[in-house]
Amino acid sequence: MLVLAVVIRRRSGLPWARVIEMDTGPTRTLAKPLYSARLGLTGKPDYLLQQGQALIPVEVKPNRQASQPYLSDLMQLAAYLVLLEETTGNAPPYGLLRYANDTFRLRYTDEVRNEVLNSLAEMRDLLTATDVARNHDEIARCRGCGFRSQCEEALS
């Protein structure tokens, strides 16, 4: 059993670290989401690992198969890094994004933090905008949009 556990852990790409909270499966232990009133940001990573004094957020996309991480997934992980820094006062060194067959590491840098803060500012600006351009070319997304009937740029 121990050998099998070691093999599975190595294949996962995740570090040997204590799982202190999880938001997956029937035994969810992350009781409350991470929250920053100052930033107006809330989120729950799938796992929080403790490695020494550092907390490492892990986001799992089990059905995603890609050789490079999606930008949206990296931004989600980056938001968890910012939230951890905001809520604990300690900046995590990195976060992990797990796809079906690969694990990607996102180092937490000033550039990553600024990208999240800039995205939040842009989103706040867009909430009050009266004319917002479509940001994709995906017919399926347009079909599922609640604003399709009012959108001058709808694809379907």
C-alpha cells in the first residue's frame, strides 16, 4: 500500500505536504471561504497545503487536458495567492494548478499580485460601464449568455 501511495503521489505532481483544508469530495474541511473586504474578493481553493510555515493553494481541474495552463485558471489561482496573503499576512511562495495529467506551478511574484489587482480594478470599472465589448469568439458562450437578446455583438 505504501509503495502504491508513493507512486500515486509522484504522478500527481503535488509536493509531500500536509493537507490542512480541502473543498472537494464529501469531507470538505474548508468551512469558510478566504475573504478580503479591502479587495472585495472571495474564494475557496480546492486544497490548502502546509509546507513548513507556508500555505500553498491548489486548484484542481481533473477533466482538463492541456500542455499549457489556461490563463483563466492561472488567474483563479493567482487570486487565491492574493487572498492568502491578505488573510494571513504571509505571501505564499507559489500555488499549484492540477490538470488531469499535469501540474503547473505559479510563483507568487509582485507581477502576479499586480495582475490580480489590475484585473479587479478593470472588473469594477466594467460593472459601471454602459457599453462593453464582447471578449470572445465562442458561439456556445453567446448562446448561454443572459444578455444575448440585448447584445449588438452576439454571435448566435
